[in-house]
Amino acid sequence: MLRLLLPPNLASAAGRDAIAVRLELDLAHAPPPETVAALAVLQRIGAKPAAVSFLQLTRAQLGELTDALAGQAVFFWINRPAAPIAWNGADLVGVDEYLMPPVPAASTPVQTSLPGRPPKAGAPRTNTGPAAAGNGTPRESAWKPMTVDGSEHFLAITLPSREADNYQDVWDLVRRYGFILEPTNGKFWLRNRHKTLNFLATHGTELREHHGAEFTENFERNTAHIQPVAMEAEVREAGDGYDVTLGLKAGAAAETEILNAVSTSRNYVESGREIFLVDPVRLARLQATHQALAGVPEAMGGVRRQHRIVRARVAEVQEILAEAAPHFQAPATWQARSTALHQLATLAVPPLPAPLLAVLRPYQKLGVAWLWYLYGQQLGGILADEMGLGKTLQALALLAARHGRPVSSRGPAADPRRPSLVVCPASLMENWRREAARFTPELKVLVHHGEARGLHSSSARRP
């Protein structure tokens, strides 16, 4: 599944080449063929491989995406996420008209297109979106986004135009939070430092990402010392695993201050001249990450917790922490394990007898290298593939590497005195014996099966 949610202030955002887009991807399933071209565009412009992410696109970039996804019901307005934006032939209604550069003043209409993007076939573009006048020309004056001005001490909010789909939602929000309308300037004011900081912590992200609010330069300058709390992760090697500590960091503020703020619904923490906002969405994400690390479905109390992570979960936890705390530091062994399990092509094939190495196909060598790495790290694994592609041969190659000779530092030293055990259905025992005789004749095989099970060894060349 692929969804792109566009802001309600698209008309003005496109003019600034700063279109905030919410990207939703279903990473659990292979993408349908009709979205492959769009995924290539997203990869080129730097979209992150996450289930939900936010992009700031230029008109040209969004135009590439509408071209690649022409006719598909994957575009939505962010304040109407249930109803896909309609297509009019090859044009996305209410969107494509704002992706063209301004038409120069002339007595004759001029058809223009973005560099590298030819105009679409069909009739000339007309403005049919919410910011269009009756004659098809933009009415910027009739379509104004929500604007936010102020500082840590007060807020002054100008509602979007009444034609905006989110007008009523914004109206309800400011009235519910105690903003007072000033008739002389038409702005809603909140003149209370505590309420202002709580409002920014609770609804700041919502205003930017859901309502497409524009924050004035004055506001950005006055609030440069205000930032969201950060999720901080620490990884330490301990015995045969790792201790992972995850929590929130608010400058030099003590953890008790963050806990006190959360428990008393004061959604901000002050540390010197800096103010850190405790966003409820970030808190929910922190709790979800704690649950994922602990492997439990129920919510976990507290803000900072330590989790014991076994080596087998390093690759999984690496992805969890990269999403929650992208700049976390980990020991070299953690990085090496994670890299190896994510980049299988870099793993080395173990030392094998030349005849065996010669018969292995490239994908089988990759499978053997992966099994050898897991064995060296004392990890378990499952080799799953289609029937007839050589899983038995790859497993025999692993056993040959283990029993054949001492190996380099990439794996443990072979110990021929310790046998390996293969457990398989009775119907496959003869196949295993035959494959061992053919590909690894240096191994001695004992078939332990049937009522008269003997304790004598037998050659791989006979039952």
C-alpha cells in the first residue's frame, strides 16, 4: 500500500516549492507493479524506508510522483484521509494546476511545464481546486492558510479561510483551548506562558503536519530555544548479549524532572534557557518502542527503561532503535553483527573442499556464507527456499566447513571429535545419505533409524 497525503495549503506551499507531504508505505508486502516507478522516484529524492514519514517536496518532485502514479487512488488531502483525490484524465484534480510554474503575463495564454517534465496530453490546465475562482484562475486572496505568531509567552493564530476543509476543526481547537478572538485584528490570542507551552507541546505537530499551518518568521525567531525532547538510546555489551537503555533527554534536566512533567500533565521541561516540549505523540512512540524491545503487548510504565537484548535480535533491534533514536551509539560488535545480517553479500564463504566449492551456485554460496556466519556467532537460523534449490547441499557444506579443518577468525576452529546431528523425516534419510556420499565423501555418516538401530558408524557411501 502506498498513500501520499497532501496539505490543505497546497496552493501557497507550491509557490514556495515547500510542499509538506505525509508518506505512508506498507512495508510488510511486496509493492504492486504499478507503484514501482513511483517508489524509484521516492528513493531518488531521499524518502526514508519507513511505514510513515514526512517529505518536503518541490513542485517538480510532486509532479514526478503524479506522473508516475497517474490514475491511481493513492493521493489524499491530509485533512480528508479517507477520500482519495479524484483524477480528471491524466490530471489530479486540485493538485496538478499548482505544480506548474507561474504563467507569464501575456495577451495569449502560454502553456508551460517544469524542466524535464513535459506537459501532459489533453486540454490546457484549469484551476479546479479549492483556491480557484469561477474563471479557473487562482484566487490566493480567497484561500489563506492558518498562520501562527507569538513566542513562549503568547500565541496569535489566524484561522484559515472559511472555504478550507479544516476551518471548523481549527476553530474548535482554539476555542476549546481558551483562545480569545480580538475583533480589531481577527486573531485568536492565548496570553498565558504555561498554556502556550502546553499548547505547543500538545498540538504543535498537529498544526504543522495535519492543518498545514504557517509559522511566522517572528515566531520561529522567538521560539528558537524551544525544541521537542529527544529519544536517547544507549547500547552496552554485557556477557553474551547487550543492555539497551532507552529514554527521553531534555538537555541537562534530570530524569526526575521529565517524569514529574509527564505525571503532572505539564508537557514541557526547562533546562537553563532551553525549553523542551514533551509531545504526547513522542511519548506514545517511546512506549511503543519499549514494548517492541521488551517483546510484550501491554504498555510499560516509566520513561527510561533498560532491556536485555540477546545477540539473535541485534538486526531487529537495530531497525527499531534507528527509527526511535537515529543517532544512538553502539559497540563495534553490535555494528558488525547488524551490518552482516543486513548485507549478506559481504559475508565470506567458509573454506570448503575445491570439488564442493565448484558445484555450489552463487545463491548457494550466499546461503552457506550466511549459515557459517550464524554458526560463528552462535546464532540459530532457518534456511528457507523453494524445493529443489539445494538446501541439503548448503547444509552439508556447512558441516564440511565445520569438520574439515581449522578456519580463520571468521569462524570457530573445527573440532572433528564433536559430531553434528541432522534430524529429518524418515522419507528424507536416504536422500541425505546419498547427497552426503556425492558431495561430501570426506564426512562419515551414521544413519540412526529403524527398530534395529546400531551404534556402529558407516561410510557415507553405503546405508
